[in-house]
Amino acid sequence: MDDFLGLSRGRPEDILSFARRYGPLYLCGHQIPACHAIDRERAALQGPLDAAVRGAALRQELDPDQLLVPGEYSPARFDGCPPTRREPLSVWWRYRDRIEAVVQIAARLHRGEPGPSDAWKVLLSGPGIGAAIQRLAHERTAGDVVRERYGVTVKVRGLMLEAGVTIGFDWSAERPEITVDGVGALGAIVRELPFAIAKQNGFEICTACGLPYTPPRRGSKYCLNPECKAESGRAASRRSAQRRRERERQERGIPRGNGGG
């Protein structure tokens, strides 16, 4: 998920590189992942399918706004709504922006604050009566942390449904295994989203940028983004200066909280 959120707008080559490594989104004609109509019993076929596509030579078509997915897979594996093999970059950006908006809102909610209005605007954008109703409902409850948590719940569940995220169970080995499965690159990303928001499975939310990351060490509060690392250094300097001032107050016998004017 870190790599997906790190995709830079205006750099189609970033999406191309990401798709080569993790696979495509498998978009259908509705411009959503084709798994929205897939037979769940066939979802197990997607593992080797994804591996084959990741190893293929993904490329951009002459149209710089689309990604052409090679034909190493059979549309017959998708029931009712097969992938088109053409993936508009605008859809990649849309999913990236929606997921980033979710984690930005979640970071604020963890602090007991309402989510940023611009993040909610991204999350609630879209055509159709359903999106319009959601926008109206949010306008009436904006600033209510409890209701915004519920709003995030609804959006995360929606993303999980779109990405074909399901709970898997396997007992072919000695010990039973429970897995969280998803279809394509988006499934792999979205299945991590609930754990990132809940700060489970090793995920934390960066204090500076508000995005999820895997801490390099216990107690780390900042991700490895250069700007966040710089903020981490500045925060450490502020804490050090505060401790120094506190020691000086104690040495001079000044009660804590008194400016000593």
C-alpha cells in the first residue's frame, strides 16, 4: 500500500512500474475491477493469474492516458464482466486518491478530530444518486467524529467489495490457515487498508503525513518519507529544548508552568 500511495500524479511511468511489479487492476467496461461479478469459487484462480501478468511486459498503448494489459489471461476466467485489458490512468489515480483520503481521515479520527474537508470531498465525489445522498448526509454530520467513523466504515467496506476482498480458509496443511484474499493489485492494496486504519499487523500512521507505514523499530512515529524524517528531527529538537528549559527551571527553583518573568 505504501508504494501505491506513493504514486506521483503527472508521472504515468510510475503506474507502469507499479503494474509491472504488482499486476493490473483488471478493470471491466464499468471502469471498476472485473471481480465485481466474479464467481467466488473461482477467485483461487487469480493467484497464478496475477503472477503471470506481473511477469509479462506491461506497456503503455499509443494513448498515453491508458495502460494496455497483455493477453496472458483468459477473460473466460471472469464471470459476466471480463477485463477490457485497457486501464485508464484516471481510474488508477481515482483509486489512489480515494485510499489516501481514507487514511488521512482515519489519522484525524484517531486523534479525536474530524477528517479534513478536502479528503471527504475526494471520498464522496462521483456521479449518481447514491453519491449525492452520501454527500448530503455528510454535510449534515460533518464534524461529528462518531458519525465520521461510521462514514469511513461504509467507504472501506465499499472498497473491499469492489476489490473482491474476502476471508479465505485453508486446511490442506496440519494447521488451518485463515487468509485475507483480493483480486489483482487493488485487492492486494485494499486488503491491507483495514489493518492500517486499525493499526494492526505491524501498521502505524505517520504523525507527520498521516499515511500508514510499517515502523522500522518499536515506538517509531514517523515514516521514512524525507519530509517526515525531517519533521521527526525537528520534533526531537523541540523535545530536547523543552527538557533543557525544564531542567533550568528546576535548578533555579522556578515552579513548573511559571514563565519566571
